Amino acid sequence: MALDKDLDAFKDVQETKTVDATKKLRIGFIGCGWIAGSHIRSFKKQPDVEIVAGCDLIPGKAAAFFEKNGVEGVKTDYASHKEMLDDESLQLDAVTICTYNRQHAGPAIYALKKGINVLLEKPFTVTLDEAVEVCRAEKESGKLLSIGFQPRMDANMKMIKKIVESGELGRIYYIQTGGGRRQGIPFPFGTTFIEDETAGIGALGDIGCYSLDMVLNAIGYPKPLTVSGYKSAFFGKDPSYPPYVKAKHPEYAEKFGVDDFAAAFIRLEGGIILDFRIAWAMNLDTPGDTIIMGTKASLRIPSTECWNGSVGGPMTLYHNVCGEPTKTEIPIIPMKEDLFTLKVRTFLDAIKEGTEAPVPSSQILYNQAIIDGIAKSAAAGREIEIEIPEI
Ligand SMILES: NC(=O)c1ccc[n+]([C@@H]2O[C@H](COP(=O)([O-])OP(=O)(O)OC[C@H]3O[C@@H](n4cnc5c(N)ncnc54)[C@H](O)[C@@H]3O)[C@@H](O)[C@H]2O)c1
């Protein structure tokens, strides 16, 4: 049985808004590496944006980045994000922070304290303490902070939330989420993802944050209470891991300082159990689809081969019709616009309209609390309570 798609229900993300380009927002880039490329392509499409500055810790990298991306007149002669943010002549409205994980909190706090709106790449931070500090800086500043979870913009992701909120599933009591890649440690373009001093967390933060967001956002981000977590790095630390050998970089095994697999059993407020597993590398195709089990129906969301937080195919609703077990397929909704562009556009609209951040830190704080809890529980070798300080 197939459900008809109701594309009108997703007008909010499918419709192209008319943008008032009379007032331009002045944007700066912090970090000009790989993902900044996706950001600049999306910012360049916006008629109400002027990219005025950019910085990178590596001398010359910012200037080369803007030249390569065909953006002229951008000030880049800054040795650090602080120098750029201190330059009041820039009159920045917002910055996009595209630095590696360990450099998320510092630049975000500094920018917010300067009264500048922030789009911050995921994962939010490395530790819960850092996330709390960023949230406090946001609160004090009254400025907007949005976390870069572009899968949120996907109509299919919105469909999951819509199904949950409709009550179709009844009371939700158990959720399994996660995903993984068979040989997908992200190293070929450098080692900032795999070294502890730059990344701080591995698969757990990099792609685990998406899996958590997929389900937590759907169920309204209940508070996490306890966690029993595990993490390992058998593949990342192995010089004979085939992609290292193929790339002639067996020494990356020595540099590998984060996790390549994590799993956890989490209790959420409201009596919901969350069973989670995530892998950058494993001898398996997938550690399982995402499932949301309810008293009236359950939803299966297929995983993807290269886990990146997206819906891997048509979802299936398992419910009863006239008492008979029935399966209903929910087709994939095609997106008209790419998710990065929607992530940037919704951030700019929220600044201009004074509305809530598209991906608010108050929600992602709970996501980060789980990631932090998994790391702490894994280190302690037992279940721990998750304590989230007041902001
Ligand atoms: N949303 C997504 O789909 C997505 C995809 C990939 C990466 N990311 C995230 O983006 C972030 C960056 O990833 P990447 O692949 O671009 O890494 P990268 O190493 O290619 O780029 C990061 C850049 O930031 C610079 N940098 C670090 N600290 C800085 C500071 N304080 N001031 C100025 N520059 C600084 C580095 O020198 C480097 O050039 C990571 O946190 C990652 O999780 C998100």
C-alpha cells in the first residue's frame, strides 16, 4: 500500500521565498577548509549577502579560498578569528564557522560576545561544558546561533516529525538509531577529522550527531537522563586498514586519536529508550535502520550506505488496518533545493525576521549532552547520569 505524497504539506521548505535584497547582510567566514566550500557556494546564491571577510589559521588559505570561489574584495589579512572579529570596520552581521570541532566553541563565543550572529558547523562542540558556554554567550548576547544540521531542511526528515506529531504511532517507547559506513573513515583530504587535537571526537560526533537529531527532533527533544556508552577505534588505529594502505598513508593509524565506532543505551525523559550505534568503519553494511516503535504503529527509516544523516529510501509504517497487520510505504519526497542552500537561507531569514534559529542550540545542547555522556560513560566503563547545567 503506498501513501500519496502531500507535497503541499512541505511548502515551507519547498517554496522559494522572495528575498528583499535592499538590505545586504555582511558575512564573514571563519575557517576556509573543505566544508567552507559548500557554504560559499550557498552564500553566493543569496542576493542579500555580501561576503566581506574571511580567516584561516593557515596563512594564505583564506585568500586562496575566495579567489578559487570567485569572490572579490574580501578582507583576509587576519592571523586569527579574534583579529577578524575585532575589526569593527567590517560591520559584520554574521559569521559562518567552518573550523574543525575543537575550534567550534572559542570562535562562536568570541563572535557572540561581539554581537555577531553565528552559523556554526556540526557537531555543536566536542564537550558538553563547551556547549554550555556557547549557549550562555548566546543568551547574554541576544544574538542568533544556529547549528549546521542541514538534514533538518529535508522534507523527508520533516515527514518523520509530522508522523510522530500526528499521534499515528501512539505512545513512543523505544527508538533505535544510528548508521555507518563500511570503510568510511574521513581521512583522504587531511587528518583534521581523525586527530584528537583537531577533531576531539570521531564517528560519534561527526555522523552520530545526525542520527541523534533525526529521532530527537521528531519526538521533541526530551531530556536525556542516563547513558551507558561504548566506543572503540579498531579500524582507525590499524595501519593495515585497507583505505590507508590504498592511499599509501599507513602512518595515519598513529595519528588516529578519536573513535571509529560508538554505541549506547540512553534513557530519555518520558520513559523512552534510545538504542544508538554509529560507525565510520565496520565489517558490515549497516548497523541497522532507524526504527521508532509506538503502541499504535512503528516507523522504519532505511539507513544509507554512506551515512550522512539522510533518509535512505522509502520509509515503512507498520500499523493495523481493521486489526490486520499492514505495511504502508511512505515515498521519498524529492527536494527542489539543496540542503546547504536551505541551511544558509533559513539562517539569513531568521536574522532578518528576528525569528528563532532554524536549528536552535537549546535542542542541540541535549544532542551534545548525549555525545558527551557516551564518551564519559565509555571512559568510566559504566552507566552514568547526564547532568545538564542551567543556561
Ligand atoms: N554539515 C556537513 O555536512 C559537514 C560536512 C563536513 C564537515 N562538517 C564540519 O565542518 C567542520 C570543518 O570540517 P572541514 O572538513 O572543512 O575541515 P578542514 O580541516 O578542511 O577545514 C577546517 C579549517 O578551519 C581552519 N581553522 C581551524 N581553527 C580556526 C580558527 N580558530 N580560525 C580560523 N581558521 C581556523 C583550519 O585551518 C582549516 O583550514 C567540522 O566540524 C566538520 O564536522 C560538516
